[in-house]
Amino acid sequence: MNANVGMINPVYATITTYTPGSAITYGTGAKVAEGVSANVSWEREDGHFYGDDVELDTANGVLGYTVEFEPSGLEDSVRAALLGEVADNEEYGITDDVAPDVGFGYVRKMRKTDATTGKVVYSWEGWWFHKLKFAVTREETRTKERNVAWRVPTLTGTGTGVQLDNTGKLKFAAHKTFTTEAAAISYINAKAGIT
């Protein structure tokens, strides 16, 4: 068993330059907020090839993905940076502008039991999504009731593939496993240009 038991350090960086066939250039990144959850849905080909009345082959390559990310909340400046809202005279305007392309990443804490020793072992996975656009499609606000209900916006990121080198392959995300939390955070922060 290798189960996810935690999430930390969600970060982003705005894409400043992208030319297919070369690495993406990101601006200086920042932490979004504390991470509550991230659900990734991969969109895949669903091609089936038949001959002589049997299935001969299938295609299931990645076409794109969606990240449903729930932060602990959003500061105005972070919301504006992720969603393309416009700051004007101490207020933020929601306009018809398209949200900027960003890179996004976080660290997943993983737990497994060592088959030899029977001891619980933790590892940390750094995940980086190369290019996506975030949107908030629904926000709920309610009156205060007897018990406090914690409500935060959910960001929906739609990701696309990028050509980061001359191989012609589309790349969507990268991940790497570490034995320490600090090393995983350092990996993700480096991707986002955070020093």
C-alpha cells in the first residue's frame, strides 16, 4: 500500500514565455495558500481498433487534464494573479479577460508499510503541472448558523500539453518522489522560481 495522507505547499508561477520545442519561462512564483485538496482528472483518448471481429489495439494517450484545487482561501492579489482579475484603485475587477497561463504544483505526503520491517514509511511526491488556466465557476456564501461551516472557493484548472524539447512529445506534468518533506518542497519551489 502506498496511500496519500497529506498535501502541502501549493504554488504557482505565471508563464512569461513559451515557444513549442523549448522550455517554459515562468515569472517569480508564490504560494497560493495552504492546500486543502487537489483532484486531478486526466482526459484520455478512447480509441479502439478492430479487425477480424476482434479488438487489435487501443489508444489511451493523455489529451489534457483538469485540476480541482481547494485552497484554505485566496488573498486578493493571489486571486487576481491566478484568475486575471484587474486591480484598480484598491479594488479588483472581474472582466472578460482570459485568465493567464500558469504552472502549478504541490507536494503529496505518502504512507506505506515496509514489507520487510513492518514499519510505516513516509515519502513526499512533488507534482508540477506545466501549463493550465484557473477559473472559479461557483462560490457559495451563506449566513452564520449555529455551527461554523468553512467555505472556500474551488479553483478549476484546465491543463494542456506543452512541447518542452525537440522530441515532439507533449508533456503535461512532472513528478518526483523524495524521502524528506524539505527536499520535495525545494523541488516544487524551484519549478515555480521561488527562492
